[in-house]
Amino acid sequence: MGERKPGSRELPITVIDSGNSVAQEAHAHHHDDAGEGPRTLGQAAPSYLSVGDTAISEAEIAREMQFHRAMKPEQSRADAARALVVRELLRREVERLGLQDEVDAGGGEAVEEACIRVLLEREVENRVPSEDDCLRYYEQNPERFHAPDRIRLRHILCGAAADDVNGRFDARARAEKMIGELKLQPHLFADFALRHSDCPSKEEGGDLGWLERGQTTPEFDRQVFRLREGLAAFPVESRWGYHVVCVDAIAAGEKLAFDQARARISDYLELQVRQRELQLYLQTLQERFEVRGLAEIEAEAG
């Protein structure tokens, strides 16, 4: 790949975070009408970005932005511009190597996608981590490898629709009243659940059994996993209403043995290595085909 030029800037790639392959991502947002775009007084949309002698217009960037949502439009524009630059760099390298004449697309794969896939298979080394690499990562990051924490939970739901303001005030008041009574008579929890809960679990005394993170609605999940054992001193709010909650047991996730974690570690390390190799490869392409305007667009995003 050659040495990196002094002062050159590494070109980040966002495609690695997608569930699709790099080849699929590079092809996915290629629009047939990319050269048209909005026009004002008969003039084409301006272009401040280019790869070699190929200009990338603001119209193309605007269309690409729908695939790169961000808090600020400037960040969305920068992400879209970067993705278009990556696609154009790969397209140009495919053209330089004449791969379009060697690749036969099949199985619904587009020609451009097939060419980029073959290009990356040829040029980017795909290294599988060794057993020692995986073991070293396991030993250096013990906190990452344990079974999920679990809690055993009972609840009483005072139901109210999310948009029913008065209903939610009433539900909270009912939940608070029950908490006050259950502090004095905790043995009545199952009876209260049967008589007052709006959840089918009332038939089981409100018992939800053992729960792991992510098994309930996010807002309920976040709150109950912060509780200690026993009756919660306040109602837990969710989209369904207010819950009287009692945590019967908390079980911290046990540490996973290396054999249980090895496949996960290997996949993670392989992805990290491949991302690094892809970044280095894209850097060589950026040096081969001059990119102009991207730094300025990224600077505007802050």
C-alpha cells in the first residue's frame, strides 16, 4: 500500500457500521439521476466536492443525506459527502484496474457491487485473529464477558394511556396509595395485584419471573434495573401507566469462560482489523485520486 504521506488525513469510513457489506453500501445509494438534481434558473446545483476530475454536486449530497441522519444538518451533510467520496474512490479504482471486464455479477448482485466486492477481496487482507489474540483480549477485558444481570420482579400496573393526562395523574396517585399500604402489609401484594392490576400477570400475583435487560419496554427496563431488593418506594412510570414494583431477587451475571466468549471475541477482533485495513486502503486511494472539498465540509460539521 505504500507509506502514508506526511500530513495526510485518514479518510474515515462509516460503511463499516452498517449491516451491509462495503460493496453493498457503496452501490446502494448510487442514483441513476445523480447528474440531474434541483436546478435554479436553469443552472445545475453547485459542486464544492470532487474526486479527481469527478464533481459531486450538492444535489447528490442532499439526496444521500436521507441515509445519514444526525442531530445537526451539517453533520448529516458531512456523513453523506464522505460516503459519496468512498463510493467514487472505489469506483475509480475498479475502473483503473479494469475489473468491470473481469467480473460476472450473479444472484441479483449488481455489476458495480460485484466489482467492489472483488476489489476489496483482492486488496484488503482479511485476517482471522489467533487463539492467543483472543485469549489476550479476554484477559485484558474481563468486565465485558459475563452473562446478563437478572432480576425477579412482581408488579401491579395502574394503567393509563400515554396521552391521557388526567388518567396518568390518577394512576400515579393510585400507585402511591398502594405503596403506602404495602409498606405496612407487604403480604397483601398478590391480593392487590389480583384486584387492582391492569396486567394479565395479576392472575400470578403480579409475578413477571426472572427478567434480563432488554426484555421489557426500554423506559421500564432502565428504572427497574436500578432498584434494590424489596418494594420500590415510588411508582415506576412506563408507556402503559404506573407500576408498583417489588424486586424479589437480583442475580449478577456470572463470568463467561473463555470457551464461551471466544467466538464473540474473534468476530469483534476480526471486524476491528478489517476496519483498520479498509481505512488504510481508502487512504491510499485518496492519495491516488485527489479529494477536494471534503475537509471543508467536515469542518463545517464541527
